[in-house]
Amino acid sequence: MKTITKLILSFALPFSGMITAQSQQKIEMRIDSIGNAKLNISMTMNAQEWQIWNGNYGNNPSALKRDIERGMPAYFLDDFKLEKDDMNRSYNLSLNAYGVCEINKRGKWMVDTEQKNAQLTELADNKYMLVSSPPEYGGNLQQTYIIELPQDAKNIKIDKDAFGKSVFEFDMEPPSSGFNMMRWAGILLIVIGGGWARKNAFSKK
């Protein structure tokens, strides 16, 4: 848990000055009955953001895949698919992550939001929305998570951990390995524009 904030900041801080207008990113997360997850990440950018992102990642998907895997060494990821829409300056990235749910000492499955008083809205049975605005972007980036828990999940409730952070807790069989939802923020911030830091570094030379 103590490494999660460091991971998020390691991706966020180099790019905090690059987004100057309100931007929105949508993250759909579907967790299956054995604790694996399918992620779908989409975003529309302005002209400047698109030019930078496209130059570093849009035209080089292998670099995006490599940086995501480096940012998440503890997880097995595969089935990366990147789709671009140059006309609308938008992208859609999907990937699979395996063994992504955590089991607590009471045998409950958990998904940790890593946020105090998270803005969670129930959309339907087993489906929730979380809205987050990373402080590293000065309020200029809004991330909307759509979290779909397994159909087999029962007795779902939103609780707080020992640090007052919101967590999903539910019953389901069988157990799997650990996952923290906001740890993915590192990936999401890479996807937005990890190459921006490199661009700035080269421009100073």
C-alpha cells in the first residue's frame, strides 16, 4: 500500500504542467468471476496534447506497451489493443490484467479505491461510477471510472479501511491475488502522455 502513492506520483508529476484545459478520461473496468479484469481506457485531447501523445505513443504502440508493463511489474498484462481516431484526436486502449482482486483476513473480496470519501455512484447492480481529479493536474483532468464487479459478487458494500479510504467489499468464490484500483492511475497517466517528459528533456538539450 505504501508504494502506491509513490507509483502514482512517479508518473504524474513530470506531466502536471502539460494539461492546461479541462480534460476528461474514461476508464471502464470489468472484473470477472475469477478475479481478472478487462480495462478499456479512452480520451479525447486538444490539438497540442494530441500532437505530443501521438508522436510518442500513438505512432509507437510498442513503446506504450513497454512503459505500461514497466509501470506495473507486479501484474501480468496482455492483449493490448490501441485504436486511434486522428480526426477526433481520441484513442481507445484495452488490455487484460490477471489476478486483480484482493482477499482480506475475513475472506472478503476487496477493490481499494485509495481515496478518502470517494465520489461513488451506483449505476446498477454490481456497477458503480467513481469520479477522480488527480491533484497533480491542478484540477484540469477528470477521470471517470466505470467499475463493473463480477456477476457472482454478493453482499456488495462500500466500506472504509483503517486509513479512512473507500473500498468495495463483497463475497465471492474462489480467492485470487491482490489488486488496488488506483494503482492503475500510474498506467492511466502514462497513457495520457508519458512522452511529454521526454519531449521536455530533449527540448532542453
